[in-house]
Amino acid sequence: MRVEHELHHRRRGRNLGVGLLLVGFVALMFGLTVVKTLSLGSIVELERFDHVARPQLVPQEGAAQ
């Protein structure tokens, strides 16, 4: 049997810490994305958020509602 060196034990602890931070960051970004998407309300607001001029989304003056 190989005895694990103390250096390996410290690295495992650091790797675990970095892994937990990465998982936390991904969870935070996912949560922010879900909240931002749900706060838009309607699909029209979501479609307007793509920063592209789309004439079909602009209300026409003489159009019947």
C-alpha cells in the first residue's frame, strides 16, 4: 500500500474548494438568468431584448388593435 503524501492531501482540499466555488458560480449565473427571464413578463418583452430592430414588433399608427 502506498502512503499518501501530505502534499496530495493539501491539493485535494484546494481542488475541492475550487470545485465548490465553480459550482457556486454556475448556480449563481443560472439563478440570475432564470430570475431575469421570469421578470420580463411576456414573450414580447423577451423578443425585444435581442437588440435587433424588428419592424413587426413596432406598433403601427393606423393598425387595428
